[in-house]
Amino acid sequence: MMTALQTFATTVAALIAIVIATKRPDWRGGVLAVAFLILAAAADACEWFWEEFIPEWFDEPELIPITLAVVAAATVALVYRRTTLPGFQAIVRNRRFPLLVWGFLCVSIMPNLAQNKHLWSYAVTEQESTHAVRETASDIVALMGAALLVNWAILFAKDKRRRSGRVPSPHEHLLWENELTPIGRGSRRQAYKIGDTGFCAKFYLPPEECTPEKMKKSIRSEISRRRFSRLSNSSSQEVYIFGKFRHYMPEDIRSRLPPVCERVYHPQWGWGVLETYYTNPDGTAIIPYRREMERRKDKSGKMEIYRQARDILSEMIAVSALFHEPGNFHVLNGADGSITLKLIDFEPDPKTLIPLEAMFPFVRRAKLRRKARRFLAELREKHGLDIPVETEIG
């Protein structure tokens, strides 16, 4: 009876996960892989069923369907590889993830421990057989695991269904009510001025620009993989980093962030970021501080830009900021001739095969310190800035 209930519960959990995968194509690979792993647990629970179809000389008949389910999990992860990692990330970051972990443990490892006679020998001192008790304990643990898996599937589906009814950001409507004028382009993203609203938006380059004639295959593949993924899209990550900066950065850093930085969605361009559009007194857009220093003729202005960049980088290194490119500050010129560096481009993705800096603050500090030293040394040499060595980043 208990094994039948376990089989039924794990199968239901797998079916719910499959339904989620069909409704969320951006997570399909990861969620389907987990669904087939749950089906492997269901196959393990109904050993009695497989004995009817597999020859008696095969001691472990359930191993065949388990192997097929695991192979199927690997296959869907490979076939839908662009959505496998986003799917896994969605599962891991969801608050119900512990239910899934404990569910797998309780249907795989824990029943064997509950059935282990050596462990029972510490609790039972009499010589009588504990086989029946151990079998019952193993079945109960496995049934608990199946209950945890179906509970995870239901709650995960409920959470994602609630989120699928996405509430647009407060300013997203401006994208459809105003003309979008291209104002800057990188190797992956295009920036647009949103009419005269005082905002701009950044998205990955439009699909018609992502062709073999215009773009390398590796960049095309990256954009295709990330465009509609809320978790891995670089614009979406910028909004996430902006939220973290607002809460744990020093006030001097927070004051340089744009007042508005929101995640927005475009049906063709995917996820993007909408933020405050800074302009100088003459109406021109602010530019990165390296280009501003090249444009300026006055030595004092260059020195002020350099000093501010150095001091901000020092603060960011001290607090292990998620910031990877020292050249991403922009210069806002005041009507009174003042200079203020603004932080509007966070480059949240370290673009390394193994992003250790995303996990370890000391690695983040070391890499940013090394990059900042090299970048500032280039500026000093190029612009002939006489800066005392003791004031530089240590």
C-alpha cells in the first residue's frame, strides 16, 4: 500500500513539473530534467511492477526504467540546453528548493539508511530479527520523500503561476507611448532614448541585427540564450545589482546611482532595463569618463574626473561590490561647471568560465583592484596626470 502511494505521489510530482516546463519554455530544459529524475524515483518505488516484464534472472529489475529516466533527463537537458541552466537557477532560487532536496534524499539515500541492520543494532540490543521493522521504516521514509516531492511540485507551480502574471514596471508603458531613438550601441546591446520622458532603455540587439553577416556565432548564441531569460539576461541582472547597491553601498555610491532603474519587457527584444536618462546642460547625453577625459582640453577637469573615479573604485573594492569594469562611470557636467561621476552601467556578468568573483568577496576585491590599478595607470600615462603614488589604490 505504501509503495503504491509513493509511486502515485512521485508520478504526480513529475507530471506537474512537466506541465510547468510546457508553460515556461525559458526554463524547459532544467525543469524537464528534474521531472525525469523524479520519474526515476517513481520507477524505483514500484519494483513489483517491473518484475512482471523483466526476466527473473535480472536481480534488480527497477534499474532498467531508472536508467532510462536518467538518460531521458540528460537528453532533455542537452536538447534544450539553452534553457537548462535558467531552469535549474529558477528551481534553486525558489524558496521551495529545500523541499525538493529533502524529497530526493528521502526517496533515495534515507530509505537505505533506515533499513540498515548495522545502524539498528545500536538501538536494538536483543537478538530478535528487526527485518519487518526495518522494512516498514524504510517504506515510511520513502513515502515521506514522495510527499515532499509532490508538495514541492505543487508549491513551485503555484509560485511560478503567481509570477507569470507579471506586473509591468511603473514606467514600462512609456516604451509603447513614445518614439525609441537609438543613442548608443555595444557589441551586444542597444540603448534607446524614450522620447522626451527623461528615460532611456537598453535591450539586446534586435533579432534582425543578430545575423551571421553582422555578428560572431558565440555572441549570437549568447544573446539567443539570454534574451528571454529573466535570470541570465544582462539587463535584468543590472536591475538586480542596482537593488543590491541601493541597500549595502556607502552613501557616496548610492548618490551616484540613477533614481529610476527598472526591469522591462519587450516581446521581440526580451528583457531590458529602463533608467534615468542623464543629459548635460547643452542637452547631450553623458558619456563614459575615459571618453570625457579624451574630449576635454583642461587639465584640472581631467584631474577631477580621475580623482573621483579613483575614490569611487577604492570604496567599491572595500565593500566587495559586484562591479567588474572600472571604465563604466559616466561624467555629468553641471551648469555651474561641476563634475559628478554617475554609475549607470553595472556590467554584472564577470564573463568568465568559472565566475569565482560572483561567489567569493575576496576574489571580487582582488580582481577589481587589479583591473582598477591597470586602468588608472593607463589614464595617468595617456593624459600626463601627475598624481602622488601614495594616494593610489593599495
